[in-house]
Amino acid sequence: NTLATIMEVIEREPKTAGMLIEALATEVRILSRVSGEKLIPLAQEIELCRAHLRVMSLRKGAQCALEVSGADEAALVPPALLHTLIENGLTHLLPRGGRQDFELRIERRPGTTRYSLVARGARLGGDAVAAGHEGTGLRYIKARLEESFTGRWSVVGGPVPEGWETVIEIEAASVLGRSDSKVRPGAVAVPGELPA
């Protein structure tokens, strides 16, 4: 899709096409660096997400940005985990006021790390949510979490007033099996079911 966009704008807006080629090359370089890894530092995942958002800003003609809080940049995550959530937000939400923003909040609790990504935008088709629908992106996320954190993760997602929120919780190996754990290992909630 991005290459098709470049072909469309290369004659009428060569400067924009050049910036788009440069942004795409940066994203591809990062992807090639991390794609063969089982886990990568969160700092690299955030770098990949921001590179993708630069590409999409040029493609969509809307400012796309990611705000991050609470990040331990050395924490390890599967490659393209958050990138996939951002791509889902870009695909299923429309920009508002010329912007499409994402907010990643990371909370470390005793024995658990919680990644909450809010994608801001207008939901396509209004508030209707396909209950039980599992697309390619969600299947990828579940497979990578299970590969790296077997039985110690959960994913929940659903609509929020500003767009869509997805929450991933990963339980530390040392607390696996605690009866007071809020993470249901390997659980995926029905859309709209968000943790307390």
C-alpha cells in the first residue's frame, strides 16, 4: 500500500514521495534488525512503532503519534507486538481533527507488567464490535506472547470513548500459579471486557 501511495504522489509531490521513501526505508531497516529475534528491548519496539507512524502520517495526510509513559526501555517484548496493535488502530479507526494518536501506558506491579495501548480515533461502523472476531493481528500477538511467556499472559480489548483500548498483562515467572493473580494465563477477553 505504501509503495502504491509513493507511485501516486511521486510526480505531483516529489518532496513528499522522497520523505515517504526515507520513512519506509527506516521502518524496513528496523524490522529487518528485529524480525528474527524472540524478544527485543522495549526501546526498539517503540522505535519501530514511531517509524511506522511516520510512514502512516505521510500516507494518510494525518499526524500520527505515540505517547509513552512508564516505560522500562530494557524490558523485553516480542518484536512487532505493539506495532501490530498500532497497525490495527490505523486500520480500524479514522483520524479525528487531522490526528490519530496512540498512548502507551506501562505499569509494573508486583509480579505483573501491564501494557495499555489506547488508539484514538473514530471507530469505523460506529460502536458495533464483532464479538469473538479474531483477525490476523490478534492471532500474531497471541502466538508471540505464548511463545515467550507460556501461560503467563492475557490480552483484553474493547471500545473506549476516544477509540479502542488493548491491555496486555504479562506475569513474572516467579509468581506463576499465585491464587491472587489477576492475570488469567493465556486468556483473551471478549471485546469490551477491560480489566478493573
